[in-house]
Amino acid sequence: MSFHIQSSYGTAAANTDVYVNLAAAYDTKTIKQIVWSLSGNPAAAIPITIESPVGTVLCSFDVTTGGPGYIDFGAKGLKCGANGAVQVLMDLAASTGAIGKLTVIYDTE
């Protein structure tokens, strides 16, 4: 068994959702950390959602202030299942002009 630390990055224009898709190239994905940045304070909370290959929400949390932030899933990470792509979404549809950036750091097995 070998692990490969990888990261994927996404950004979009103001009020546009940011998607990071982790392709189904490996059997198991374990998200270690999600890092984000918002160009300004949002008018409402911005949800970040991690979905399984079949659309099941594995984790969801809200970003409430502009600037950088992160969530660390610890040494074990967040296991995202096998044989399928994983999608991380930053929903900026109602952000009133904020630009979002999103990086996902993960292991593959």
C-alpha cells in the first residue's frame, strides 16, 4: 500500500460556485485539509460541501467571514469511499460579489 499526497485547486468569478473534483483514479481518497479564501465578507454564510460519488453529503460547514481559512481533518482524515470521484463545492451564489478560492489536500491509496 502506498499513499500519494495531492492537492486540487479551484477558483471562479464573483458570485460563481467553486468546484474541486477529485477524479476516480484511485480506490480510496482521504481528505486531510480544505483551505479557502474569500475576497470579502459574504452577505450570508457560504456553505462548503463534500459529496460522495453518489451525491451523499459527507461533510458540510459554513464560512461566515472573508479572508483565508481552513479545516483540518486530523491524522486520520475524512475517508471518502472507494471507486468514484469526490466533489467539494463552495456555494457562492448569494455572496454579493465575493470571489472564492478552494484547495483540497488529500491522500490516495
